[in-house]
Amino acid sequence: MQPTPEPDLGVAPRPGAGASADSRWAKSFANDVKALRSDVSYKDSAAFLRALTRKRALSFFDIRDDPGRFFLAHRLLAEHAPEHGPGFWIRFTVQFNLFAGTVVALGGPAQLEALDVIQRKGQLGCFCLTEVLAGVNSGLVVNTTATWDARSKCFIINSPTEGAVKNWISQGLTAHKAVVIADLTVSGKRVGPHGFLIDMTHKGIVTGDMGKKTTGVDLDNAWVKFDNVKVPKQSLLNRYGDVIDDEYVPAVKGVRTMDMIGQRLFTGRVAVAQAALIFAAKLFADTRRYSDAKPCTMRNGVRPELSQVPQLAALYDEADARLSATRDFVDACEAELRRSLVKNETPGSALTRAIAVAKIRAVETSIELCHRLKQEVGSFALMDGTGFEHADFLQCCKFAEGDSRILSQKLARDAFAEYARAKKKSANATPSGWSKREIELCDRVALFIDSGGGNRAAAWDAAWREVYALAAAVCDRVMDEWWGGGAPARAKL
């Protein structure tokens, strides 16, 4: 049997201007992280990231100034996931995407200067968004409050109920700083969720460990409660709105701060999608090296290698094709998102939808293929050091930066709304370019709603099978449109 060529895991710098410089940088960064370990305490893991942050191989500002390098760093770290699990990769993306990236996106000049100081000191940050009753299955819901106190000229941050306590905050026990997302009230008027850059040492901040986990034990996950925490005026990330003379003044009309916060989810979704695909590709590559060398006694005394057993050989071929095609799609999303980041533009609806599809398909494809691989290699999948012991990395990918179910619900709701608008114009009308399957599923969802007695929410829930099937059909169409007719990916956005 011919040796299997080394697979392309999708880690390398992308083609284009600066690719050679990126290759040199990638070698240097890979050297910086080669000493990474997961059999350490979360404090030791945090110390490793502090040193990496202080070295500034990746700048906090690269998410804006060199997003290609930002995504490359995430891919390089994802290559370690089958060996080390999800802990450090999550810690890294919290630091550089959710924490620093939010300050870069929402912060004013003084806060950007402060962020630079934070990196020079090698300080860690966390991102306090999810809450006990507003987690990954809730969408962007915020019950933590921030109230402007005109007398002290400070903001008072509170967790008004136990359900509003920040929950599953990665790096929450070791962080020096935090970006806290809270619903802001100024002069008695609620103005929506805003970000605050604060010190974790403020009086009134109480933290605790989420408890023992089955994976990612080198990462601290915390609950964070705010009890009348007084933070200075300059804590408000004020690029898009500020408090002036005790009144809230938006800096840019028509721009909601929460929408800008959500932009970090776009970069995160692309990074998560690529990480899932790299994990799967490396798990398959490592397993194939084993199965290429593993003889199997079969009928008639034939002893082929395990890789030649028909069902495993077919799975390897299928995985190569599906992972490669999905990676191409995700990479095209990354390329377009990089353009938006460099131009400081908000991604359009087509790109936003494509990124959601990329995240769903990359993660779900990786989970499915890795699970099927486990069924075909026997006791090898039970052994430590094979990568299978860290397969819950993909579970973390599933709910990170927008749970796959929530993203699917959004795709289905948007599709059904488009279907309903077409039906208002004409009973026989259907949205342009849709598949027959999408139309059939919308017809079935409409029957549930029509017979629901006016309770649309209950009818939608009753049609949950059709809803998720509709989301899958939308994913199929988006990917088909992307590549259809030989047009380049960018033209499809």
C-alpha cells in the first residue's frame, strides 16, 4: 500500500499579497506556542497566554489592521486541539476576539490607548455577555443593568436577579480586565445594551468557579455577579454613544451599539468554523496514519491494512471531499469578512447569512464525520493520545459564538418571512432562486401557523422538525449559490 500523502489541514496562510510574510510569521508564531500544554492548572495556562500576549506576536489591533493574521493565529492554534483539547484555544479567542476585539470595535481613542497598555503589560481580559437565564440558547439577551448616576458621574452595574448573573465566562477567574455587556439607563431612559471596559478588582464584583468539567480543565470558567459596582465614566466604550451633560448622545445615528457588539460574533464564527474543520482534518489524518499501518486479517487469509477495509476507505474519501469543500466555502467567507474589517464596514446581510451557514455546516459536518470515524476504528478511539479523547472540542464549537440551533432558527425565520412577503403579493408567488424543498417546507410551516389559533410562537415550536429542515435547505441553497455557475465567491455576496 502506498503511503498516504500528508493532508492539507487548511492551516497555511491564504494566497495573495503578503503570503510570504505571513508564512514567516506563521513559523515564528508556531514556535511561540509549541510549548503549549494542557496538563496544567488554569493558572499556568493563563500565565502562558499572558507571556504570549506581552510578546505581541499577534497584536490586539490585528483584528482590524491585519485580519488575515488574526485568523491565521486561530488556525495555527486549532492544529493543537486534538492533542490539547479546547481550553487554550478558547482562552486565546476570548482574549483576542471577544475582549480585545470588542474594545477595538467600540472603544474611543482613550480606550484604544488603554488597550495597548493592557497588551504591553500582558494582562488578560474576559467578555461578560452570557447570563444564567440568557445563555447560548437565548440569543443576544442582556439583563445585567448599568445606570448612569448623575450625582457621582459614574455608572452603577448590577445583576438585579440571580438570572442576570454572568455565566460561563471563560478566563473569568484569571482576568485583570473585563468587557461587560449591560443594559444602559441614562436619566431614566433605557438605551439598550452597551459595553464597559472595567477592572475585575472593583468592589462589588463577586466571582466563582463554574465547577468541574469533563474537558478544557486548563481553562477557568466563572460566574460573575455585580453588586452595585461603581465604575468611572470612561469605562463606557463610547465610539458609538456617550453620556454628555447627563444625557445619552449617540455618536452615529442609526447605529445600535448591540449590532457592533454582534460583529465580534462574525469574526468568532469564522474562526470557530475553521477550527472545527482543522480538528476534524487532523483527527482523520492521525487516524489514517494508524490505520495505514494496521493489518487486518480477513477472509481467505488476506491481510489488508485497516485503511483498505471498504467502509473505512469510503469514509476517508468522503471526509476528504466534504471537509475540503466546506473549508473552501468558509475561507471565501473569511476573505470577504477581512475586506469589511479593513474598511471598517458592517458586513451586509448576504455575508452575515453566509457566515452563519459556514459556522453551522463546518461544525455539524465535523461532528458527524468524527463520530462516524470513531465507529470504524475500534479500541483505537478509546486510547489516550489519539485525539478522540478531545472530541468535545467540537461540542464547544457547536455552541460558541452563536449556538448552531439558534443560528438555524434565524435562517429559518428569515426564510419564512421572505416566503410570507412573496405570498402577500400573489398566492402563487415564491421567492426567486429557491429550491423546491424550501418552498415545500415553508408551505408545511404555514399550515402549522394557520391552524395554530393565532399563537404563532406555539405553532412555530410545533413545527420544529420542519423549521430545522428548512434551515438545512437554506444552507444548501446558500452554498450552491456561492459556487453556482462558476462565479467567484465574492460575486455571490
